[in-house]
Amino acid sequence: MRGRARSRGIALPVVLLIAAMMLATSAAWFDVSVTTTRNATGLYDHLLALHAADAALTSCARSVVNGSIAPMLSAQAVLGEPVGWKSQTTFESNAIAPFASWPASTAIRAPQCLIEVWRLTNRTDAQAYLVTARGYGRNVDAQVWLQLQLVTAGGTVEKHWRRVAARPF
């Protein structure tokens, strides 16, 4: 009878300890799943914007080579690499949307591109262009900027691609 009296009341603390451990574990797993979902959503937005910018860049470059789009002439083109794409007012007023509607309906805006003439000092026989494209994800903050340097000389077209690391504005 004495052994039974000593073991009374031990079940409740053990059950409470196990319940607290299960609650802490489930809270940690919930936090991990929320973080994973946020990362996946951010990656989806980035990829959506990247594909939009890439499609706009390809379409605009093809139009420049074909001669169906007139590029923007700027005074800075004489002094070196064009910088019109870095100005929000210049980009917004001169950018074109190469697609009437963007098939990715979740994107906030259709992709845009700006085509600037680039005067090369070391190759006077060549015609150069700087094509800058901007693609959007599902919100304004999800933007990707891509650039393509096109140089045409003697019937050949040189393409030099680069990614703009940070948004200019």
C-alpha cells in the first residue's frame, strides 16, 4: 500500500511535459513551413519577372535587328554608354511594351523595354544599341532588369547580354 501512495500524482506532470514538448515541436515545424512557403512565393515572383524581362528583351532585340522599332536617340549616347534607362522619367516615357497582353495573368504589369542608340568610339562603322528590359512579378517589388548590347557591323550582329544587379530607380 505504501508504494502505491508514493507513485500517485506522477502521471500528470509526465503528461504535461509530453504535451509541452509536442506543442514546441509543432510550433517549430509550423514556423519552418511558413518560411518555406514565403521563400517559394518569392522565387515564383522572381522567375515570373525574369521570364517576362527575357521575353521582352528577345522581342525588342529582334525588332531592332529587323528595323521595325525606332530606338531612342539621346545626347548621352555620344559620350559613352547610354544612361537613359537609369532615369525613371526617361524610361517610363520612352519604354515600349512589346506584347499587347502578357500571358502570365498573375504579373502586375506587362514587360517593357527601352532601346537606346549607342555610339561606339572605337568602331565608327558599327551601329550599336543598348536594349534594357524590365519584367514584373505579382507585385511592383518583384522586378528583374536585363540588358542586351547589340552591335551590327558588316551584316553581322554581336549580342552581349548582362543582368542589371540592382534596380536603377
